[in-house]
Amino acid sequence: MRFESGWLLLVVIVVLCNGGRLGTELRNKICPNCTHLALKLEYTSRAVEHEYIVAFKGYFTATARSKFISSALKNTDVVEWRIVPRDNPASEYPSDFEVVQIKEKQRDTVLTLEDHPHIKRVTPQRKVIRSLKFTECVGVKVAVFDTGLSEKHPHFKNVKERTNWTNEKTLDDGLGHGTFVAGVIASMRECQGLAPDAELHIFRVFTNNQVSYTSWFLDAFNYAILKKIDVLNLSIGGPDFMDHPFVDKVWELTANKVIMVSAIGNDGPLYGTLNNPADQMDVIGVGGIDFEDNMARFSSRGMTTWELPGGYGRMKPDIVTYGSGVRGSGMQGGCRSLSGTSVASPVVAGAVTLLASTVQHRELVNPASMKQALIASARRLPGVNMFEQGHGKLDLLKAYQILKIYKPQASLSPSYIDLTECPYMWPYCSQPIYCGGMPTVVNVTILNGMGVTGRIIDKPIWQPYLPQNGDNIEVAFSYSQVLWPWSGFLAISISVTKKAASWEGIAQGHVMVTVASPAENDSKNGNEMTSTVKLPVKVKIIPTPPRSKRVLWDQYHNLRYPPGYFPRDNLRMKNDPLDWNGDHVHTNFRDMYQHLRSMGYFVEVLGAPITCFDASQYGTLLMVDSEEEYFPEEITKLRRDVDNGLSVIVFSDWYNTSVMRKVKFYDENTRQWWMPDTGGANIPALNDLLSVWGMAFGDGLYEGDFSMANHDMYYASGSSIAKFPEDGLVLAQTLKDQGLEVLKQETSVVKNVPILGLYQTPSDGGGRIVLYGDSNCLDDSHRQKDCFWLLDALLQYTSYGVMPPSLSHSENRQQPPSGTEHRLPERMEGNHLYRFSKVLEPHLADPKPRPLPACPHLSWAKPQPLNETAPSNLWKHQKLLSIDLDKVVLPNFKQNRPQVRPLSPGESGAWDIPGGIMPGRYNQDVGQTIPVFAFLGAMVVLAFFVVQIKSKSKPKRRKPRVKRPLLLQQVHPPKTPSV
């Protein structure tokens, strides 16, 4: 669990309530008396001086752990060290980590601990501070990790255990947040929860001052495993999916059948803002909606950014549910309301608890099977894409119906690929594919309900439908060699064959995947269960667009947090200092992408070095906010490409070593002040790339409002052009010196700051180059005024050679700078960019480029064509199970069930319990209708015999059998594998 200072901000709305319900469709009556308050939850952290978490490669006693550490430090300079005592319920059990206090600050000395054969990793101890600012399921064990719960709270009847993992000598909740979350899950009166009979285990992991430590969470997680917790709700998160101790422990939890439910984050509506651990494949990630089934603005959006730049992100969240104005328990009693995905998470946790209690064979319930039931039963919201809603809105009754007849199997998320279905399949549906384009990559999650570990047998199989032109596409696969825990990935690359370069139409096929898992009761004999799933694929193909309409986005040279400290491009955003949204056209540059598509451009993404694309296919290479270095071979190739007609547009950002030192903070990893290794962009690297054309950016840092071509513009922490060819066109503006303000808190206005340059290269048929010093006007993260009109004008210039008159005749045009006025920026001495770079490697002196990596090579799957018709509706065709929901008996609900609100126009009633199924009333209604049904039945039988008599003298015509689409799922009897 990693929190950098100021990077996580959760904003929720609090409603205090005397009596209420958990949501109109979920549990209780409407709250009549409520008042609204604003609540802000802010997470910050700092390093714990001299403390480290030593992780071991297994579970050992306290004595053994102490001996391992003593042995590892025996021959080092470390003299003063001690094991920090942990006085909590888990201290008597073996553990896989220890907290060690070491007075020495030398990082190399501390890291020698990792040389011991039993020590896995050494990471710093972290202190987490959370500040609040006001502006029926017996036998299921539910853990709530939060701020605790008072002993005699009137809303709870089955609190099995309260444990304190903090350094405060209390088990009570001094803030109310933990009480609220527990109430959403298991309150028994007033604002009732979904599962009031659940066995509650309260883990107090935050103090009344909103402070927590990583070691507290690790100890608490271990204790949850020991106590065989069934469901765990975690309403924390952050962007650091590379925090290994925390991520590893989450994997260990789910591997032990703990169903973890976690909030997806409150950083919406920006895309690429998923929080960890909710973005993990084995965790149920929950987003939020309001009671009108609209996506909550605060709910974080996908995709995951783990896979960038070479791959493509996964679909998240998994599911959405009510997260606005949800009612729960007050700290001492009564009810209140909160909003946020941390509220939606316990709604799903309560539903999961309720569902788990209804399953007769509890051994079938695991993190994968529960997620399979939830996503297969979810009700899709109209007009909302997959990276907003996941599989849709939680549907408790349908999930119950699926679990009632569930059989262990594998499934896929998403369950089909339809590049023609908008808006749900955005961004895939936003652009057709064509020959010569970068392959479209769809990252599918494999859920394995058969066991915690599994594998794909042989390889996935590609079967194109010949009647639906499936032979016009080719497919390649990349997938997890081991599915653990309960899940893995299947990345599918889709491309168009050369024979379809001029063809337009729809092509279809499907992918077959067979997953095997050791049989749970017979794993010693090597027997396996298998399950085969089908992934339908449907794409729209068009003739290859002209070169002038094709734009290539350089993703390879964008770096983001984690793992390094890459600062925000807009220095005004002090509460959000990290650049962590991926810098992808489908995350924080989504609006720009949508605009380019609306203007008729085709945008492709380059996830490999510049040496790995055919420049003759593209009109413009778009380089925005680049932080990475460049291979020498890339610089050489780009020059050759520009000579042959490729154009380049560069949107840069600030770079100033003095300012970089100013925005440093204490790094808990290295026990040193951690400075950014680049600015908003890596200008020294960009200048190396542009030097062949006599161009360079400076180290000035500017901001301000101005007007260009009758458009209002805002320059947010941008750089200036320090050098440009004398026959180029340069535009300047009057701006504030933001660098001076940051360094000395002084205000200064600078006239004639060169910010835009346009240049036609002199070679015959050569391309054009455009420089602009700020990318914030394209970035959704903190954009104040967009410059999409400027991008349009620049693409007209680079693609067609048309110089916009509004720029060529601008009154702000000035003589291009020669580069002699100011010294060009240099790389900061002692920077550690090589630690995170794909280009640099460490060296005794300065870092040097690594050998140029080979370009990605896809191995296209050998097709197995099918001469049959593809299904027309892929969504309805592919379900987890083919079941008749009407034939599944619903649970026997009590007479005092909660009332439900009337349905809004066009809304399904899947959440509501019809009055006709209540005991007594149901029997009475049925009894009154028996005579009517008896009469109708007699008439049907009589008509049947009349038809049969008349049809004997006529030839019979067979009616074609209607095929019901089924998910291919086979559970074979155990077999002994051949040697």
C-alpha cells in the first residue's frame, strides 16, 4: 500500500440520517430526515525513519526470523539494529515478514539483507495518514479493514472479533468511517445492511489521526488468512501497482480463497485512473453509480496501465453499484449517507456475503467463481462504455440464480470482442481496422473457477467464419503461462490480411481456449479438470486510408508513475503531483483522440522504438509529453523518415533543473530526497532528437492566458523554443515566468516568448516539423482550455502542406531564435532515469544506451476455418451459463422484506422482489387462477388432437431446430496425463 504525498484524494458526500435504508432497491425504507455535509478524505504518507520491512520466502517463527536477520547483518557495518515488536493477535503465529529498525542510512548496507537465502525483499516502512475534513448470511466471515467499531453499537448483532492493528490502545471507531462501511454490509436495524447475520471481523488498521503503516496491513492480512476469512472489504487504493509487498500479499489472500472486494477509485471522470488493488485480476473492482443508474462522475475509469507501453490495458472496473447517497450506520447509532466508490465497495461486499451464504456446496465459492457470477449476471447500463461500467450494474437475484447451479469452469472478461458495437466497446469500436495498421490489441482476463492455479492447454485456436469473411483477418496470441491466483491474461492482436487491403466489410470468427486445473480432490495423482471457452470476434474492415489521414502516436517514449517520480505537467496542481494516467490516447488524452477521429484522422499507437514502424504509411508522427530517452538508431531513422516525407509534431513541457530540485520530496525507497529525473518532459532528450534540424527547447518555464488566431489559450507550465531554423515560422506570446515564481516567489512578465514553430525541411519531398512548448491543452488531466483547433491547423500543415493563414499572418510572428541567447538545458547531474528507462542502462560514468531491442514480432495463429454462419448478437450469445432463470427457485424471503421504489420508465425490475413471491400471498394468488389455467389447458389439448387427426393425410415437413447458443464448457473426468 503505497501513498505518495498528496497523490490520492477521495471526495465523497456525507448525508447524516436518523433512519434510512441502504438504497432504494437494496434493502430498507427511504430515510425521511437527512441533512447534507461535504466530506473530504485525503491520504498522505511519509517514510518511517530507519525502519524497514524484511520479507521472507516463507512463514517462520519469531526466533527463526531473528536468526536470519542476524546472520545477514553479521558481516556488515550495521551495529545498531533491532526488531520492532508487534503486539497484535498475529504475533504468536509464524510470519513471512519482520519490521527492523536500522540506524545506519547507507542504502547499500540495508540491501545486503537481500543476499540471505531466506530473505525475499527489503522495503521501507511507511506511515500513512488519512485526514477527514468537513467541507441473511449465517456462517460467512466478513472482514472490514477500516477505522474500527465500538463494542456496544446497537446496529450489529454478530461481531465475532474486533482486532486492533494500530499503536493506539482502543478498538473503537473514533471517526465513523469504519462503522459506516460495516453498517452497509451487516447492520441489523434502522439503516439495514445487506447481510445482517454475517459474522463480522473488524480490523482496526487506521488510528483516530488517520495514520496507518504498511506492516499493520501485512500483519492484518496474515491474520485474516489464519482466521479463514471469506470476504474482505478494502476501501483504500492508489496508483502504485508496483508496491510489491502489498500486491504480493493481496495475491496470497485471494490464493487462500479470500474474496477481496475493493473500490476502483474516486479519480473520475478521467480515464486511466484505476486504483490498486481493485485493478488486479483476482480482486473484484467496484465502481459507483447513482440511484438513477447514471455513472457517478467521481468513479474512476479504465483501462489498466500496467501493460503500457508495449501492450494494452485490461477491462476494469468489474462491476458497478450504488455509490451516491448510500445510507449506513452512524458512529454511535442512527444513520448517515456517504458517496464514493469506497461506499460502493461494501455494497458489493454485502451482496457477495449474502450470495456466499446461499450456496449449498460452499467449496465451489472462490474469488473466481464469485466474480464469474457477478459479471455474468450484471445488468448492462445503456450508453456507457466498458471502461466505465465494466460488465454493468450488480444484479443480486440473477447472481444468486447463477450460483445456485454453478459448475466449476473458466470464463473470459470481456466474453466477446465486437469492434462494431458502440458505445459499449469503446475505444475499439471508435475506429475500424485496415491493412498495414498497427495490430489492435484486446487484453482479455481469464477467470478460472476450477482452481487457484491452472494453465492453457496447447495454444488458443483461431477459427474464422468463412461466410462472414473471417479469412480477411489474422490473429496472434500472448497469454499467461500459469493462471494464478484464479486468473490470467489472454492478449489478442488482430490485423487485416494483405488481400483485404482494398476491401470493406464485416469479418467474424472465434477463439477457442481450453483451461486445465488440477482436480481439487485428486491433485496428487495428476488428474485435471478442463473447461473450454469460446471468444467470438467481430471487426469492421475498411480500405487502407491515405497516408495523410494516418497519425501515429508515440507511446514508447512516455514514462509514468509508478515506478519513478515523474511530475505533473502543470505545476499549479500541487495536490496531484504525479503523472500516473499513462499518457495514452485512450486515457488522459481521450478527448484529443475523439476529436481527431471526428475530424477524419486515423490514430494508431506505437508501443515500440521509432525503428519499428514503416514511416511511408503515416503522414504525421505525434510526440506529446515525452519523458524517455532515444536510441541513437532512432535519431538516425527519424531523420531519414522526415527526408522521405514523414512529418513530426512535438508538444513539449517544462524542464528546469532548479525547479526539479525545488519539487523534490523525501523518498522512502532510497532514504534520500527524491527529485524528479525529468521535468514535465525530457527536453535534453528531445533536443538531441531535433538537433539535426537546428531546433531546441529552452529551460524557461512559463504560464499565462493569451489569444492566438482568435482563440483563447492557456499556457500551463510550458517551455519556450530556444533554437529554430531561420527560414521557419515562429510565434511568440507574453507570459509569466513561472520558474521565477516557483524558485523565488517573485512575479515577472516576459514578452516575446517563442512557443510555436513550423518548419518545412529542405529536402525534395521532405516532411514538416512543428514544435509547441506545452501539452496541457491536449491533456484531460488538468486541462483548462483545449487547443484542439491548433492541432487541427498543425495537421493540415504537416499532412497537406497547407500553412494556416491565421498563423502565417499572425501579429505574434517573430524572428526565429538562434540559440545563442540562452544556454540549452542539460540533464540533471546524478539523475536516476536509467532505473526506469527502457533506453538507458547504468554505467560507471554516465548512463549509456542499451543495445537497441528487436522489434516486436507477432506469430500469427494458423487458422482453422469454419464454413458456418457466425452468431448475430455476440453479447447475448456468450454467457457464463445457459440457464433458464425462470426455472431457478428463489430463496424464501421473509415477510418483513424491505419495500422497493417504483421503477422508472424503461427500467428492469431485476433488483425488485415481486409481491407475488411472498409466502401466503403467493399461494393465495395461484389458487385463484387455477380454474382459468385448467380451462385453457383443456382447450389446448383438444386443439392438439384435432390438428393431429387432420395432418395424417398430409406429408410432414420438418421444422428446423432452433439452436440455442451455449458456452462451450466441458468438465472431463480425471485423466492420467501421458508421459
